[in-house]
Amino acid sequence: MPLAPAQLAKHLNLGLQSLYLLVGDEPLGQRECLDAIRQAARLQGFDERNSLMVDRTFNWQQIASYGASISLFASRRLLEINIPNGKPGIEGGKALQALANKALSDTSVVIILPKLEREAKNSAWFSALEKQAVLINIEEVQASQLPKWMAARLALQGQQASPSTLAFLAQQVEGNLLAANQEVQKLGLLYPAGELSDEAVRLAVLNVSRYDAFQLGEAVLAGDSPRTVRILQGLQDEGESAVAVMNPLIWVLRPLLGIKQAQLRGENVMQAMTSARIYGERQALVQRALGRFSVRQLEAALQKLADIDKTAKGVMLGDAWLEISRLCFGLANLRAR
């Protein structure tokens, strides 16, 4: 049964189910869902909680042994199974299917997974869990949704802010939802309920943005020049190497070139994107980017990245960071053809 994170609290008031499935990489959402389940378990008389971390040496027999054991001190138990890489393997897949088909006695189980690739979502073990578990997909908050998200968090504290202040807040904490939540909580401690002034917020909020190079690639594809500049500056301030930034750009632009070439040959663009392992929301982003870039521009950008790689490794003279900044800003400024 799919359940939105916002509906979890109401659901838990009705009693814990035997199996929960948390799917997603966003740390704040994952932590809040886990905390809500743990608190509900305590209130409902679950006196024992155990956590299992799955790694390469994990013995999946532990789960069956846990189900067969009887607790001396608790009548109801909470078991958390964290699979950080989302790949339980053959033995683990069988254990998870068995867990889905037969619940553990007097136990609620929470399985924690990262954002899954298409192959994992189509697996037998995930399909079995999806049918039996309460499934909670923990989605990342996109940059465009962040002001609305922060407004909702402020409202829980009885506070409001102007659209310009919310935009400022979002820009300061973009890419770091944990920090965003901390800043909202800090405003709740510093100021009373009511309207927050722009000046008060600016005095209180630190710049805690945390970017990664994949966000840079998305900003370039979207043609968002201001965000491209912010991410470039953030990455450079955080001490990222030019090579670490350049490689994800190649992984973004190279598939785009292949899809553009397929489009010019008259092939089905959606099939080309699927072949390039581009799914979901990224398909819409790539579709829009196809209208902005020509084959020649993409080929030139990839050649430029190859030259920047040589510069970063000392083979060619120049400033690799400066060349990356020029390339990204130029690509982001290209308009639809």
C-alpha cells in the first residue's frame, strides 16, 4: 500500500502494520519517517527495537533466526533492516520474499532502501515487498519546490515569510534539506509567531548550501544560468576538484548527444532515452534540452571537456576551473533553437 510521508502520522495512529518499506535517499525525510515509526512503536507498547545493517558480510539467516526467537523482555518488537546499496543479492532477495510472504510474529519490520534503479524495482523481491508492505517513497525536494516546502515548515511554527524571503532562504540552503530544516527551526527559536521580516531572516540564516556536480549538469540542461553560477561557486568554495566536477558533466552530455543524433535520424526519442537509462522526471528535462542544443554544440562541449581534463592533469596549460565555468555558463545561456 503506497503512503505519502505526510500521511504517515495519521496512519500510525491506527496501529503499526507488520511491514514497512522506506525508499529514497533524502536523509531528512528518511529520518523523520523512521522517528515517527519508532515513536508510534513506543506508544503502542513495542518494548524492543533492533537494527540490522546489510553489508557484504551480512548473514541473511539472522532474519529467520530473529523471527523464531522469543523475547524475554518484550511482547512486541520493532526490527529495522537497512540496505544502503539497495542490492540484497540472491540470498537476500529470497529472504526478503519470505519476509513479505510471512510476517514475523509480534514484530513490525521496517526495510530501508535507497532510491532504486529500474532493475531493482522490477525484481521479484521488491515486487513481493511492494504488494505486502506499507510503501513510503521519500522524494527529494526540488529547488523549485523548496520555497513552498519552507513555507509549510514555518507555518507549523506559526510563522510566515514573504515570497522574496522564502526565495532567499531556499537559495541559501539549496541541496541540503537537513540544513534547511535546521534553519527553519532556528527561526522558530529566535523569533515569535507571526510575519518574519526580510532583514531578520537575513541576519539569522547562514549560507549552508551544499551542491554536487550532478545538480550542475541539471542546471546546465535546464538553461538556468543563475543556478549554474551558484552551483559552480558552491562547488569551488567546497574544494571540489575540477575532475570531480567534469566527469558528471560528461555523463550528462554524452547520452544527450546520442539521443540528439537518434532524433535527427528519425528514431523514437523516448526509446533512445530508455536505451540511455534516462527515466522519470529526467526525460522531461532531456526533452527540453534537445531543443536547445545542436549536435555540433554537444560534440564541441565534449571535446572541450576532454581538453579540460588534460589541463586539470597538467598535460595542457590553463585554469581548469575557469574553463569549466566558461563552458557551463555558455551552455546554460543557449536558448531554444
